[in-house]
Amino acid sequence: MAAYKDAAVSQALKIRWISVQCYEIALPNGKVIVTDPFIWDGSNLEGKELTEQEKRELKVYKQTGFTVNDFTGADYIIISHAHGDHCNIVGDLWNRFYGRVLVPADAATEVARVYNIPYGAIYPIYPGNTYYFDDFTLKVYPGAHDNRSFREGYFLRPDDPANLTQASEEFNIPTPNMTGPLGYMYVFNFMIETLNNFRIDFSAGRDFEEHVKQLGNDRPNIMLRHRIRNYTPEYYASQMEMMGAQIMMPLHHNNARAKGEDLNEFFDQVNQVLEAHHYAGKAFNPEPYVWYEVCTSIKKL
């Protein structure tokens, strides 16, 4: 009789965080999904007198040590909304891997035009639909952009010409364009279900409680969730409990730099709340560019 095994591991996927809401997700069959593709090293602002907005952008968004050439693939590029900090490298990424670009339908034509991507590579996505790709199923839900500008008392009206350059010029995106206004209006959340029945939920912006209702019984294994700056550890932990996920990883947490927050400390506090509630899941703050293996395992005690 062969010996009993002490452990077994089933790999669900590999994942790494790049910047803002850009995650690279490698599926077991070798296909790669990239969400909200964004990298920016700030080099286009060197040697010029900076505006207050540009100074803030450098503080929050600048990252070094990673380029488009460091991606391992991009068979599917999912863009939750068309703002520059969510898709500034989509053209470069498409030109390298020639994948499908999944984008909110009402912003699809402008994304193709601004980044010069062939229309046939663009896949318009509508909230409320389910898309059955060869490598995964994508369930799409309505989303709503974070309303920080309203909380902090500034916003642009439709007749303001700054709409045509907002969140574009600083990220080296051709202007004029309508990606700023379209990015505020057309936003979706989504859930990826892999061929081995592993679920990853991507939810950014506000109206989290509404999104939980939209998911219904689709309880994800991993939730990628916007770490809005005014969230307390208690509220962020409660969102994980509402979702019922085993692992939570952050989206748009670059913004913590604006207030000098220590996100590792913040996530320790989130996990302390979860432990106090006897919740089995864990919140996890990933190191940039580092691959992590997500798996189901069993081991001998």
C-alpha cells in the first residue's frame, strides 16, 4: 500500500498588484487577465515647473521599477472606467499582446480613438450581462465612481474646458479627449469565475452595499476592493464580512500616500477586527510587482 500524503495543494491562480487598480492575474491554463492597466513613473513631468495638481499626482501615483515589458501577458484587458489612472498604458499593452480590451460600452469608441487600438479588438461591456469567454466567465454589475470631488468641494461642470484634459496630460495621454467625463459616468464592477470555479470580485468606487445585493449568492473567494481614504479599519472589515470572501486585497490604495498613511498598519488593524469577530477571512496588502499564489490546500495537523 502506498504511503498516505501529508498535504495537497490545488493552485487557483497567480496574482500581483502593479499600481492603482492594475492587477495581473495568471490563470492555470496560462492565459493572463490585466485589470485597469496603469503604470506611471512621472518622467514626462521632469524639467518643468509643476502645478499643485501635478505635485499631488507625483506623490500619489509615481512608481518605478516596472514597465509594460515586465507584464507576462494580457490576453484580456478589463477596464472598469476610462480615466487615465486606469488605462494610460492600454495602447502599449495591446500593441505587445494583442488581447481583447473589455471596456464600458459607452466609452469604448473614445478608448479606441485615444489609444489607437483597432476597433475589432475592443469588446464593449454592458452592466447586467454575463460574458462566457473561453477562459473564464465575466459577470458585470453597475458601478459608481468615488465621489471624493464632491466630498472635498470641487468638481467640473460640463461647460468647463478642463474636462478635455483632466487626468490625461499628467499621465502622458493625448488630449483633448472625453475619457475624463466618460470615466465618471460609465463605471462597472465585475466578478471573474475561472474554469475551476474560483471567483474574484472587483468592486471600486462607492455604493458597496448595493454591489453586495447585486452579487446575490455569488460569494467570491477573493475580493479586490477600493480602499477609499475615509474608510476606517472597522468599516473596511465589515465590507469583507458582507461579501463573504476569504481574502481581500485593495484597489486604488496609492491614495494613502496623500496623507502619509501606513497601509501595512491599516491592514493589521483590519485583520484585528476580523479576528475579534471570529471571521475566518484575511485582508492582505500586496507588495508591488510580487507574484502571489492563491490555492486551496489541505495539510496534516
